[in-house]
Amino acid sequence: MAFTASSLVRIGGGSGVNLWMYQTADAIAAVNSAAYFNDASDMLNIRDLIIVQDTDTPTTNFVSVLSNASGTVDVSDGTAVVETDSD
């Protein structure tokens, strides 16, 4: 699939760094690909943190914006949030 701008929501920030929530049916392997967030290049800053929720396979990852130059955005591979319920 592709990036959906309406699914990227700023939930906080300060000093030029923002925290975002992004919900998508795309797997993290697609989301962390270079250029996935290009359509949001005017919104994202280097070091911004994005909480990515995969709505198809319920998983959550944190990615950070590593670069944003000439309209090309690249984010980190992602750090998975462990979501277990052992009760």
C-alpha cells in the first residue's frame, strides 16, 4: 500500500521535535522503507518519533526520522513494542 496523510497525526512536541501516531494496514517493512513518508516531508523533522500501528497484523513500532532532504524522508527500521498479555 502507500502512505495515507490523514492517518499521520501529530500528538505532541516541542523544541522542533514532534511525536506522531500513524495507523496503517502496511507492515513495518513497508513503512520503514526510504521514501514511504515523502508526502509528509513538509511536516516531518529529523529526530521526530512516529508510533506506527499496523492495523492488519496488530503490532506497534517506534520509528524515528533519520533524514529529510530534498523531499526524501527516511526513517529507522523500527523498534517493536512488546505486546503480551500473560494473565
